[in-house]
Amino acid sequence: MAIEQWVKRDFQAGDLPLANGDVLVNARLHYHQIGQLNAPKDNLILLPTYYGGAAVGNHPWVGKKSANANLLDPDRYCIVIPALLGAGESSSPSNTHGPQAGADFPAISLYDNVLLQKRLVDEVFGEARLALVMGWSMGGMQALQWGSLFPERVGAVLATCCTARCYPHNRVFLEGVKAALTCDPAFQDGRYQTPPARGLKAFARVYAGWAYSQAFFRENLWRELGFRSIEELLAFWEQDHLGQDANDLLSVLATWQGGNISDNPVFNGDYAAALSAITMPTRVMPSATDLYFTAEDATFDAARMPGAELQVLESHWGHIAGGAGRDTMSHAQILNAAASLLSQRGQ
């Protein structure tokens, strides 16, 4: 459903101290805003972005409610979609100038992203209380970290196809796609003069095999996306990644690999304590066929969150099932879960 009114803005944060001791110079957080904050400042919904995705990728969760969809209604909520640092819209290797450009862009953590988002909420939205933080994949990892770090500010959390840390097999998967990209001689250790096209295309082809499930290909579900063959699907992935910057992809990939809800000064590596801080109503929604954010790992995490309910998406779409507007059945279940969480909070 089309969104009639939305705006994109940039929050200028100045020099941003990072968790690793570095400083991101002239940090900028790009975000979309759909709807307006109410007077009590309690109708804010935050939708952090996912790997490889722009802020507009979360728009399918938003729109006027209908009989068949519990869309997040911008007439009722102020919906904010902050873009990941490093991903090409907020401060990133591709849009930074000077000593931190390109391959010299500093390492960014999920903790850095969440703290910057909190500054946005505090300084632009007057320390509003979040009715819901909701995200898919790396967006879900950020949502869980919000709930863990700021339980007094977050009314509910919805995390789809993610875990609270990057588990070992997930890290190995990412090493594979990274190797496919960086093996291109044109990559030149990130100091390329022209895009490393062969590496980007290889990255895309390897990633496509992990993003969906074995059943997705066995049952020819790619036809539902309008493709006439698997090769057409792979060609689409190639074209999509040729439009992305290699250093941006690797910057956010490193953020993902380092993702851990307890790797911050608040919890100092105590994973159990970080999970136990998530006491607000929370829905953890893994896909039964996700090949890297596995349902087994998500189940382990959810069992240690006092406020969490586990709801597995029984889908053949693999990791893609958790994304906004991707798998029709999963999309409806996710929006129903969001409506349920908001109703629990009196929203």
C-alpha cells in the first residue's frame, strides 16, 4: 500500500565517539519519518534497517489499516526508519570524504548504531517513549539491543529472522560471501578506482543460495517473484548488488559479524544478563527454514528473555520470510504480531 506522506531527513550528530575508541567524524544518521509524534510522546515506532537495505525497504509495513492487514497506521503512529551506519544512506564508506573515506571508514558496532538512534529520539523527538521497536535481520538485532539497553523507554519489541548475536555458523556464512567479493583483483583491498563488478556479482550469487531455503528452490517458489528461471533470479541479484558499493557492503557485514547484545559497557560480555533485561512484551519470529539466523539459535535466545514469546514462521522462504512485504503469509503474521504487541501496551 502506498504511503501518501513521508519525509526523509538527516540527523547531524557531529563527531561520534565509537565503542572501539575511534571517532566517526561528522556523523550523519539518515532516517524516514511517516506520521507525527503525539502530545504525550508515546506513539513513536522505530523500524531499524536490515543488511543491504535502504530505509524505503521497511515501508511495506506501514500504511492505512485495511480489513486484511494490520499495517502500522501513520495516522496513529509516528514511524521512524533509521538507516544503518555504513549502508550508504547514513554516514558510510561511499559517502564520506577525507581520511575516513572508503576502506578507511571506521569499524561500527550495533551498539554504536543504537546509541546514535537514541540520540535521534532524544534530541529530535523530545525523549519520546517507543511504543514498539521492530526489525528484520540486522534490524531485529538492533530492536533486541534497544530492549536490552533501554527497557524503561521501550514498550514492546518485535524481532524477525534474527538472533541477539551473530552465532558461529552465521559468521562463517558471511566469511564466504566476503571472500567472493574481495577475491576480485579489482577490489584492491578496498581502494578500487572502479567498482569490482566480478566480485559484486559473485557475492550476489553466493548470497542468493543462503537467503532462501532448499524448499524455495525445490518448489520453484521463485516463480512467485515473476522469474522464469533460477538464472533470472540470480541475474536479478547480480544487478541489485552491482548498484551497491563494495566497501559499504563490507562495512555493514563487519557490523553484523561483531553483533552481540552483550558486547557493550553496560553488560561487559554477560550474554545472559543482556537477554534477561528484555522484560517488555517481545515477539521473536524466526523462520523455520532460515539458514543462518536459525530457529534453533533464536529459540535459545528467546527462552532467556523474560518478556519474550517465540513464534516460528513456517515458511519455505528462508531468511527472506521475515522481511517487509516479501512472503505474503509471513508478512501478515508479522503485522498481526505487531498489532498484538501494541494492543498489550494499550496502543
